[in-house]
Amino acid sequence: MKHAANIAAVAELQPAYMGFIFYPKSPRFIDNVSAELIKYVPKSIKTTGVFVDEDIEVVKSLVFKHDLKAVQLHGSESVAYCQEIKLTGVEVFKAFGVNENFDFAQLANYESVVDYFLFDTQTTSHGGSGKVFNWELLRHYTLNTPYFLSGGIDITHTESVKKINDPRLYALDINSKFELEPGLKDVDKIKEFIKSFDNFLQTTL
């Protein structure tokens, strides 16, 4: 999210979270001017900063500057890094790219320092691939920490998502498949997607 009118229109749909990408290499990068729009997001929506291996002091300063409610870490951030971010009082999501070779055992070290995991499609560009990973791989996830499901989710996946019988599945992270261009969301399509669940899951943008 980075355009004022689009942010306002999506906010009217009352998603649980709204993401703002502070990763300069992303086509959805929110610059300093656009980031000032964050303060206009209704308090009922948890504003979320997305970072990739950013200097930890920069992350903390942006958390306080924009009163972020959550931080999504999409790089190779360590357990100690996550713990320090959590001490700022925000919710912490640690994202992991999943493929056939992903080692779910590594997540145990993070369990005490994150609120949620986020499982995305493994890419070299830290997400945003628009591709779905094999959800069957989630059977290897044995921890209790709830998670966000991400990676190329489209409106065509509604029924498939509903068939995932896992109480740890907390929310859906939708992005590229609901865009008119990077950072500009298709509000009507999102509205249709949310309606199709009828509170089956929370939705994050």
C-alpha cells in the first residue's frame, strides 16, 4: 500500500492488517512522503512494516515514527534480532520461503520471539513472486505458533484455502494477485475475496 486514495478505499474493507513495504528494492517500496499516510489508517487496522535485513535501529525508529503495530521480517533476520524488535511492543511476523527443501526444524528457535510465522513461496526476491507453493509441505510444520499463509494467493484459491484443516492457520496475506500495479490494490476484487470467506479467516493486505 502506498497511494492515499487506495489506502483509504482498502481501509474501508477493514482488513486485520495493512502492510507497508520499507524494502527499497521492492516495486512496492513506500517512500518517506507516502509513509506519512500511515497515520491516517484507522486504529482498528494493524499497520505493518515489512523489512528485509534492515539495520535494526532503522526498523525501531520507523516503528516509533509511524506507530506501527506489527513488523514483518522477510530476510535472514536472527532470533536475537526478532527478540529485540519484539521488545518495542509490536507484533512480530517472521517470514520464511518454503520449497521442497525447506527445513521446518529451524523454526523452533524462533518460536519464543515471534507472534506468527509467515509461510511464503521461496524466491530470491524475498516474496512478491505471485506463485503458490505446495501447501502439502505444511504437514511438516509441527509447532504451535500460528501462521500467515502467503504466496500468490488469488480469488481462485478460496475453496482450496477452506479445505486446509489447520487451526494454526491464522490469516491470509494477499498481495500481487489483487493489484492493478505494484502497490495499487484492486478494491473490488479484494471485496469479493473477503465476502467469499464470510469471516472464515482474517485477511491481511
